[in-house]
Amino acid sequence: MKLSNLPILYRFAALIVMVLMSGTLQAQSPRGQRQDGQGFGQGPRSGGQRGAGQGRPGQGRAGQGRGQGGGQRGGQASQGGRPRDRVRPRDTQFNERFPLGAELPEDLQVYDVDRELVPVNSIFQSKYTVIVGGCLTCPEFRNSYPEIEAVARDFKDRDVDFYFLYQSLTHPENWGFVQPSSIEDRFAQVDHAKELLQTQIPWLTDPIDNQLKTYFLLTPNSQFVFDQAGKVVHRNSWGHGANLRESLETLVGKPETLTTVEDLNLPRFERHLTPKSEMLVERVSVEGKAVPLRVESGGESNPVSALLSSDFNQSNRYVKLRPEADQQLIETGTGTLYLGFRQDPVLGASWNNLASPPEYKIVAEGATVSPAMGQSTRLEVESDNEPREFLIEVKNWDADKPIAVKIQYFACNKEKGWCKSVQQEFTVWLDEDKSAGMVNGRSHFPGGGRRRN
């Protein structure tokens, strides 16, 4: 029946019902919900894995990603939304570990903005100091840091200092990034993060032994406000712009300005996992949940300027090794060892497939490894930045005796016009590295399970 055929009073009532039904339907429609449980937008992938001469990693076009406005209020718990919008046991444990009024240990150290190693407590110079954890591979940090930047614009002139704290990578291999092997590597990643994320908030850097991240219960994106005496006056296990703004308004009052994320026009980022259809090399993995092992790169690390120059340097650690053990190996010393070799995208090199494929060799005193030598499959493309992965069967590995892993490969940079033979050596211990981060599909949701936020 048409509304025009009803008496005017009935027509008015029918219109009200239609409006109310429309609002109910909108309220029930999830806003910004991920379609695949892992992506951040509908546009093309960002350039996470850098090919030769393709520019720095992660600098693909900004897409129409999920909104980053931080409209959800702090402290709100829900069953949907992002991890930071749900209360989990980890969050409760975090709040219990850092009650209001708590102070940091005097021996806890951090690299300041000048990259001098100083006590953390020396950072607290203003009335209040905000510190938010972050790294290049934490999706939640990438998605929420613009909110923190917006808050900083409004409060930075109110005797409040703001810092991001760069830590070990939360999910190495996201967007192609790999765990650094030295503090210089980590500094190089910080410089890259500044450029990629276009941040104005200055960065502190966790030491390479991950003092702060370990003390902060390995939380990748925790948020603190300290007073000038170094006491905790606000904390959250996730960086949360709305929550932080409310806390600062209580402490110093409302600012005269209200900066939004849209005002800043910062980059947005899309999917961080390479679809199987685009992979040149089939991925391998141990059965069940993989355990990352402690690894150390041989040789001396170069200064940050040399690492970022893209010019060839024989001593650059272009390749990083990710060793992982299956549960049987970590528990008994006999089982399967995963070796994943990846080009460090910040250093600017790629695998050269016109030369001999990468070849590894393992030296293990007292243990039996098979195969002790191996070579990756030759690819038809000229160069690439995909991983070279191997599964090794190990017997009788003594936890007190590390093994040596050597790799020989040809690295190239088409933009700079060089192709060189490189040899590297790593020392691997049968010892879980709890700061190594979790890799999607292996140590994190093994078997390819996807996180649903």
C-alpha cells in the first residue's frame, strides 16, 4: 500500500516506523569489519617485500584501509572489534603488574632520541611523559599510531612529552620485515619507520636484549603515562588514542584544539600477508606450533649510515636467519628444525637468481643433522625477495652446544647496479627466544589459522 493512500496521521506514523527500522539495521551492520580476518583495506597490497630496485619496503600506495579515527572510547569492552577493544587475561595481568603509582626499576635502560643508552627514569623531564610501544610489524600499532599522533598535537605544549618506543618485531615477516641482529639494525629500522609512517613523535629504542619489552610482559603496543617522579598515572596494554586523550584531559585539562586522524593525512596500510597465488616459493613449516630459537649473527655490524645507503658492503648482514623447532625437538633434542633465510628489506638487497642459488651448511658438534648441506631451488625470475626455507631432521642435540649455520648466496641491487657473492654464519641455540616474535601460520596460529579481530 502506498503512503499517499493513508490518512495523514497514519502516514506520519508509518514514516517514523521506517526511520526507526533503518537505524536498527545500521546499528546491526558491523562497521569496518575485516573480510578475511587479516587485511586492512580493499585496495592493492602495500609494497612490503621489496624487489631489486623497488624502493624501501612498505611504501606501496596508501589504500582505502579501515578507519583509524579511534572513535571507540577507552575502557570499553566488547566481543567484537580490534584486540585492544576486548578485555583479555593478558590485559588484566598487565594492569596488575603496573598498578597506578608503580615505578620502573632504576637499572632499566633505553636508547634516547640521540641514541645514547640511558636509564629510563632519566626520560621523565616534563610534568607528564607518554610512552607507547611500537614496531614495523604490529598491525595494531600501524592501525592506531595516527590516533596517538593526533593526541600529541593537542597536548605537546601542555608540559607533556610523547615518545614511541621501538621494540623487537612482534610478527616478523609481516610486510617483509625481519628481526634485526644488532642494535645498529634496529636503529636502521627506526629510521625507516620514521620515513614510512611519517611520525612526528620522537622514538626511543629498546636495547637489543629487549629489556623494556621483557619487563612490559612482551606487550607490543602498551601505553603509559608517567609523572615527573617516574610513577605510573595511566596505563593500557594497547595503544589507544581515545583512552589516552581522556586520561590527559583529566591530568592537565582539555586542550584548545581537537586534532583528528583525518587532519594528519598519515599513511594507511593494507594486507600484510602475501597470498599463496603470488608466492614464487612454496612455504614450509614444522608440524604443530613452531618455537623460535635463539640465534646470533656472526661478524661486526656496520653503522646505520652504511646499512641504509644501499651501496654494497661486504660485511653487511643482508640475510637474517629465523630458526624454529618443533615441539619434539625443543623438548627432547630430537626432531625437526626449520631454517628460514630472508633478505633484510631495509638493507636494499635481493636474491640474484642468475647466479648459483643460495646454499647452506650446518656444523653440529655431537648432534646428527640431515641434510647437513642443501641448496634452494633455482627460480626463473631475475631476482626476488622471498624466503629460502629448509626443514632439517636433528638427533641428539645437546642444549649446551649450539650449532653453526652457514649460507652462501649472491645478493644484488639493480638500482645501484651491483651483484656480489656473500657468505654469512649464524650460531643457533636449542633455546626458546621469547622476544623473537610470532610468525603467522607457524608460531602464531600454526597451520595458517587467521586471527579474527
